[in-house]
Amino acid sequence: AGLSLDRCIEVLARSTSPPVSSALTAVKIALDLGASWETAWDTVSAAADAQPAVELGRALRFAGTTGAPSAAVVTAHAAQFRRRRNREAEQRAAALGVRLVVPLGLCSLPAFVCLGVIPILVGLFPAFS
């Protein structure tokens, strides 16, 4: 909560997944070498799999410019990211249910015809003796 932003980035780099960790490490190195905040984060925005790191950079920039504790900002950002990820997973699950209707219908309709309709039609024919 009371750490500098450089130290906060270092701690986050050690505790995140590999794509985000490598992006945050690159930002930390750039900041240590004297690059400006924008220049350091420009290297991250080029990486496709480090989108959470870009969003984290925006949140930390807010903490740096307003003086808000970085722990509170990172915690709020993590909660928002989790909610967004869960909402996207729910949307994908709902779409999967719609997409599965046709294959299941194509599989169960022939079984229904073979096991339900054909025996009834055969039973309705008069028996030839």
C-alpha cells in the first residue's frame, strides 16, 4: 500500500502469469533505465497476450497521478478484471448451448424415428398370414 510504483510493478511482475510477468518486467527495466512512464508502457501495448498488463498500467498511472494507494487500485482492478472474465465466460457458455441444439437434434431425431415412429407404423400394418 505504501510502496512506490516501481516497487509495486516489481512485486506484481513476480506474482502474475508469465506473459504479464514478462511485460511488467520489461516496464520495470525501462523505468529503471530512465524511460518515461508512457515510453515504458508503450513496449507492453505491442504484445498481444499482455492485455491485462496494459490495463494494469492504466490503473497504476491513475494511482501515480492521483496519489491513491496502489494496493487499492490494483485490488479494484483485479476485481473488475475477474468480473469481466466471468461475464465473458457466461456469454460463451450461453452461446455454446445455442450452438449445440442443431448437432443434438440431428443425432436424436434419427434415433427417435428408428425407436419410436417405425415400430408404431410397423404395428399399424395388418399382419399378413
